[in-house]
Amino acid sequence: MLEYKSMSESTLRLSVVIPIYNERDNLHPLTAQTLKALSGQVPSFEIIYVDDGSTDGSAQLLDQLARNHAEVRVFHFDRNYGQTAAFDAGFQQARGELVATLDGDLQFDPRDILKLLPLATQYELVCGWRRDRQDTIVKRLSSRIANFVRNAAIHDGVHDTGCSLKVFQRHVIERLPLFKGMHRFFPALAKIHGFSMTEVPVSHYNRAHGQSKYGIGNRLFSSLYDLIAVRWMQARCLRYIYRKDQHDLQ
Ligand code: UDP
Ligand code: MG
């Protein structure tokens, strides 16, 4: 059992936020694997599914899973708004002191959350790193180009910004300025605010069922465009520190 001594006993320890857009055949195994991985290992946890306007029956299946498992909570969008919106809604609903994010397509092993958790007391953001990435050549190549350009432009200091498996301390998600596409820049956004972060290698698998929601247009090109916004935020972010002799701070 992992201990978080600095955290109060009464509150929920971990929220796992998972965006879902048409992942019907992955939902049962994903839920079973996540429950199995965390039960008995984390004092208390919840799994938050955000259904991003699925049309393949995922919505009904998610409701069924929430009825059958007390740890599962489900929120439905009225249409598809995109992965960042789904993360944002999950962050708003999360009650944990730590918030993990995961994909809904079984490309990750939920047991790897346990690899990141011990570091999450020390670092405000712990990022997974898909060292042995199991994706198509087109996807790996476009990711390599995007990584190169991103690092050159914003120096966020991580190898794998797009890895969805991450663990955030709660106050970090409360500070991230989120806009469409920004889920690819969580480390850069955290760094802008001076939060500490580290990386942990995680396993990666081929998608179990269903299809990827991204191609070159809505991943590579849009993330290169989004870099302009991240650069701007880096330059314009408000960072201020009160003088040490200021007494009436809460
Ligand atoms: N997703 C989402 N809304 C979208 C696109 C994707 O909620 O508009 C979810 C999707 O169901 C999955 C995760 O985001 O759980 C990552 O998507 P995908 O696996 O297609 O991305 P890839 O692994 O190909 O980068
Ligand atoms: Mg995927």
C-alpha cells in the first residue's frame, strides 16, 4: 500500500481521468484492469470517465459500469468537443489530491500508474515516457518532428509530451490554462508556472480495439500551430513573488 504521509487522511487520494470517444470495446477490459491495479494499492480512488460525445454505444456501457462499480463516475458531453475539453471536465470533477490521466484505448497498462505515484509526492507533475512506442510509422514520425520543433521552440524538457499517462498534484491542474489542443502541452504549461516535474518510462501497446482519432492534420499541424500560443504564454505568464516581510498572506 502506497503511503502519502503529507496528505490528510480524510480526502480522496487519487482520481484517474480518462477521456472516451468511441472506445466501446475497450471499456470493460480497461475498467477491470484499472480497478484491479489500484484496489488495495491506493487507499482510495475514483475513475472518472468523460464521454466526449461517443456515438458507438460507449455512453450506455459507461453508465452500466458506473452502476456496477462505486469507484466509477461518468460524465457525458452533448457532442464531441475534443480531448482537451474532456480532460478539463475530468479535472473539474476530480476530487483526488492526486490526479492521474490515462487514455481509453488500452495503449497503456493501468498498473503503470503505480510506477508514477510514489514520485508524485516529490514532484508536482510526473510524466510517463513511452520509450518503446507501439504506433504506426506515420504517427511515430510525425511525433518525432513535433518533438524536435517543440523542444527547439519551448524547451519544455520532456521526451514525450503527448504521453497521456501522467500524475498531477491537484494544485497543478488548477493552474493549467486549457484551450483546444493544449493537452499536448501539459508539461510546458506546468513548467511556465515553475512546477517541478520528472519522467518515468512506461509500457505502450498497440490500440486494442477501435481507431485512433488523430491523423497528420489534427495532430502534427495543429500542434505546430499551438506552439505559437505556448510560446506566447511562456513570455507573458504572470509570475510574482511577495516580499518576505509581507505578513497578511493566507
Ligand atoms: N479522445 C477524446 N476525444 C477526441 C479524441 C480522442 O476523448 O476527440 C480520447 C480517445 O477516446 C482516447 C484518447 O482520447 O481515450 C486518445 O485518443 P487516441 O487513442 O485516438 O489518440 P492516439 O493514441 O492515437 O494519439
Ligand atoms: Mg491511443
